Amino acid sequence: MNKEKPNAKQEQAIVLLLSGHSVTETAQELSIERGTIYNLLKETGFKTEYYSARKILNEQSKNSLMNLNISAINTIKGLLESQNDVVKLKAAMYLLDNLKTTDEIQLKEQENFKLNSRFGFGSFE
């Protein structure tokens, strides 16, 4: 296969792997040897398609999470405008506690990006 596009069975392997199936489960589902999957993962064409599909899946997941974040932020805004002072206080405390967590997540993402770039995975993430 090398630089060729994956065939139908190979595309199924990509879908199964990206949906969380192990190499063993993927091989069993497709009635092929595990070694075949490992060999495919080394081939340029398959690897390119796999990482391209993974990138699309990651982007879709990020977009879904962003939409949920927007909804959550709007909910917190509404709570911060509540007539009930206890609700306002709890919403403010929750927001402040989670801002710290967000900073920690951003630092970890930056570290992961540096590692991925260092080891040649930057273009796939």
C-alpha cells in the first residue's frame, strides 16, 4: 500500500481503531491477523489517512466541547445575575475555582504540544 489510499477493509480498520477498539479487537472484527494491523500502522498511506481522520475527529470533539462550554458559561452568567445572593456566591466561587484548573490545563496542553513537535507528531495533532 505504502503511499496509496486505504482500501475498504483498511478504512474499516481506521474507523474501528479511532472508535476505541484495540488492535486485537480490530483484527478480530475484520478477520485478519493482528500483525496485519501493526504493519498497516507502519505504512505511509495508511498512517496518513489514520492521522488525518484522527485530526478531524479531534477537531469535531473540540468543537462539541466548545459548544458545551458556551452553554455552561451562559448558565454561570445567569447564576451570577441571580436575585439569590447564595446562588450568586456559589456561582462565583465555582468560577474562580475552575479558572485555576483552566490555567493548569493550558500549561499541560503547551507541554504536550512541545513534546509532539519534538518527536515529529506536531502535524498530526
